[in-house]
Amino acid sequence: STIHRKVLNNRRSKASNRNPNETLRLTFVIMETEEEASRPMTDEIYTNGGDDESLSQQQQRRPIISGEQLDIEAYAALYSGRTKISRLIFISDKCNNVSMQLEALRMAYDEIKKGENTQLLREVVQKIDGRLGPNYGADLAWMDSVDRRADQRKEKLENELNAYRTNLIKESIRMGYNDFGDFYYAHGALGDAFKNYVRTRDYCTTSKHIIHMCLNAILVSIEMGQFAHVTSYVSKAEQNKTDLDPITIAKLQCAAGLAQLEARKYKHAARKFLDTAPELGNNYSEVIAAQDVATYGGLCALASFDRAELKAKVIDNINFRNFLELVPEVRELIYDFYSSHYASCLDYLGNLKANLLLDIHLHDHVEKLYTQIRNKALIQYTHPFVSVDLNMMANAFKTTVAGLQKELEALITDNQIQARIDSHNKILYARHADQRKATFQRVLQTGVEFDRDVRAMLLRANLIKHDYNLKASRKI
């Protein structure tokens, strides 16, 4: 563009000495050339289905979860409490990037120092292993101070609880056990915290007390990975529907969704996350973020829903759309999947995968979910056609023909695709049912059912006409 500008300027200077009209014409040429030079030179090739979206709009898709290195600070800001620390430690354990590991451990260390869990600090210090300097070592003075205050606090709570038991004041006893649960939870004794939270059930006098107990038990159970308890206490809390506010209902839906996800019941998990109300917001940051609801729910729905369900329960779901707006890449891959833009959909999945493997709840399910989503895409691609060119299909799914053939063979063997493969010509031929034969069979079956129903009606009419039922009842 610089060379063009110099040449045209020279031509314009020469023309100015000859003809003013020539000068004006060259000025317009220069303006047009500069506009063309300023435009981005991109060659967009769409393998399967077009997309009119501009490059600038595509570049604006920068959610926290992306193909780039995870922004740990922004990610950690979504959470609070113990789950924030657990997620940071999990990232440091699973990530291969040393700088990310140290950043996660540094943030975990700082977060632990805000609380009272000395055992967790020792574990993080051991993982840091002096790599962050003297400021991130074993702070013995802080740990001694916290442990000393913890002993005093525990003794005070025991004395208060014993006094409440003596006086048999149910509300005070409930509060005493609840305080003990909070104390143990803050210090990392999750088993003891769970026991004390559950003990408050015998002293609950209102349904709100029961709901509060259930939420505490659910929180600790998720931290311990005891998702059977989560399902149980979600059910107990939902029995008190009249006292459940929208935020609490959303929390229970998320907890139930996590339990179903852990049990690998992806369709049930998807339904729970999709039913989560937008009132959740940041109100459950001690367990899950709103972005997680979109990611978990979207991927589980893609892996388990058919096309009609995906349209009705995900794309047309106004409430869930609020969550999807927080994670544009998940939203776009769902729309691309439904629109049969498989190349773009698989690109989004590929970009998301590295960071999803760092998610404390989703990492064990990523491979299975991805396999199910890809299989559904393959099935959906082949369904409308009588024959499919494997070379074109391999190009659409960004794989080799040999690899695609193996995937299709597995689906055909599993009876998920009704087809056969011409290995020589690399063509997939669908085995469509004989519609004419099927129609005749349905007509014959309908005729048989009609004949049976008419005979039954005539028999009943004759029985009533001859008063047969009445005579039979008299004999009895």
C-alpha cells in the first residue's frame, strides 16, 4: 500500500501540471486504493455451511474459557470460599504450564491466609516448594496463632452447647451444632462439619431451618465428593416447596445437576442445569459460577439431547440463554451444531478442551462428552442422505478418510447408523427402510385393530341387550 501511494502521488504531481481533471481522477483512485489496502485480507473457507459473520465479530468472542491460556485471576474471581482454593490447587496439579501452576498456587496461598485452614496451607506450601520466594513459605507464627485461637473457640463452643443441652432449648441447641459445623468447615474438618450440620435436623422447628440444614449438608458433601448425599439432601429440601425462594431453588438445581453429572447421567444433568433460574447469578459462588451452568448444561445437552429437544430446551430456552451469553463460545458451538456447521462446532470444542480439562467437576467427563457429541454430529450429518462421499465428510469433520471410516464402522456396528460403506469408492450408502412396505404393514395392522374393536363392541352390546351381566350377578 505504501508503494502504491508513492506511485500515485508521483502521477498526481505530474498530472497537476497538465490537466486539473486528471488530478481529480487520480485523487479518487488514491482514496479507493487506500480503502482497499486498509481492509483485512482474509480468505474464509467454509467446509460445511456458510457463515456471514464478520471477522471482527468472531474476534470479539473472548470468554474466560477459551483456546488461549486460562486467565487464572479472572477464573478465580468467579468463586469464593473453599471451592476457590480447591479449584486453584486442582489447576496447579493438572496444568503442565509451570507459570500457570505457580500463579494458581500463589493465589491459593493468599486465599488460605484469609481463612483458618492451617492444614491446607501446609499442603500448598509443600506444592510451592520454595519456588515463590520466602513470602510464600510456611508461616509458622500465623499457623500457631490460628491453631491457638481455634482451640479457644472450640472450647467455648463446647461449653455453650453443653449449657444449651442442659436447658433443653431446641433453637439454641440447633444454633450450637450449626456453629460447630461452621467451625469445622472453616478448619477443613469436612467430616466433622457434615456430622454437626446433620445433627441440627433433630432440632429444626421450621421448614426454613430444614432448608438451611440441607444447604449446609449439600455444600460439605460436594466438597467431599459425596454426591449420593447431595441427591438425598436436595430431595429433602425440595419437599418444603412453599418456603423455597427462587435463589434457593436455583442452588438446588445446580447441586442436583452436579450430582447427576458425577453419576454420568448427562441427560438428567442437562435438564437440571437448563432449569436453573437466572436469579442464581453470583449467589452460589461457593459451589458453582453462572458460567459453569452454561458450560455444563450446554455440553451435556449436546451429548444427550436429540435435535427437537436441543431446539426446544436449549436454543428456545429464554432463561438458559442468559447463562449462554456469559460463555459465547458454548453458545456458538450449540448454534453451529444445530445449524449443521460441524467444522465450526468442532473448532469451538477443540478450543475449549484444554481449559475444560482443568475444571474440577468436568475434567473426568470431557472425553466421553466429546465422543458423544462427535458421534451425534456424524449421525446427524449422514441421516438425510442416501449416499455420502467420505472424502467430503472427512473434510467437514477435519479428519482423515481412514479415521472417519473407523468411526462410522463403530457407529454402524452399534446400530446407530443404518448404512454400509463402499471402502473402494469411499462412499457411505444408507439403508433406508422400504416406505411402501412399511405403509402397507401399518394399514393392515390398523385394519386388524379396527376389526377387533368392532367385535368387542358388538359383544358388549349383545351382553347388555340380553341382560347377561345382571343374571350373572344374581347367581353370585
